[in-house]
Amino acid sequence: NLLPWFPSVDFSLPTLLNLIGQILLGLTIGEYWGISPKLRKGAIVHALIPVLLTFLTGVMAAGLAMLLTSWDWLTCLLVTAPGGSPEMIWIALGLDRDVEIVTAGHLVRLIAINISLPILVSLAGSLDHHRTNPQDSRRSCNQPP
């Protein structure tokens, strides 16, 4: 809308494309169940635990964002949702929410992850080295300066 020479963009997909997507998703799930038809209760419980923990974390982060900002609940939930950025932005567009805020929130999240990733990898490597070679860390601490 900011560019008057650019035509208006409609973000709704055609019904046929939605139908094809649903069919392909159903085929993918059906093919997996065809390969491994035995689904045990333990597997379902083990699969639900991380899903519920992720959902709980998203709700808690949205509550914290709501306390710290003046945004409404749905905007806070879309900003702090652990899902993919494009999906949350599409949902914000579809629900007519603050798309700019949702986009900015996910950009900040992705930048923070990319900045902290080398530090976390280095820390994990250091901890793994100390775990596998405990004699090296003791020897270096007991040596005189």
C-alpha cells in the first residue's frame, strides 16, 4: 500500500491450492502410518510432552510480554510464539493484527538466536571437553603459576 505504482497484493490462496495442500499433507501422514502402522500409547505420550512444554512456554512468554507492553493478548502470543516466523506473520495478516510488531518481534528473536549460537556451541564444546577429559582440567588447576 505504500507504493502507489505497485498493485494491491491479496494474501489469500485460491481454494484449489488449499485443497491440494491438504491432500498432500494427508498423503504424507498416511504414508508414514503405512510404513509404521503400530502407534503405541507410550509413543503418543512421549510425542505430546515436548508439544505441551513448547505450548506452555509460548503462553508464559506471551503473558510476560503482555505485562511489559501495551499489546493485546493475541499480538503478544504471535510475537512470542515458538513457531516459524512466516507462519506467525501470515496469521497476523489473516487476523488483522499488528503485522509490523509481530515481524519485528520475530526478527529480534532470530537475531538473538544467531548471535548467541556461536557462544552456546563454544560453551557446549568446552563442557564436553571437560567431561571427557577430567584429568586435563585438574592438572591445569594444580600447576604452579
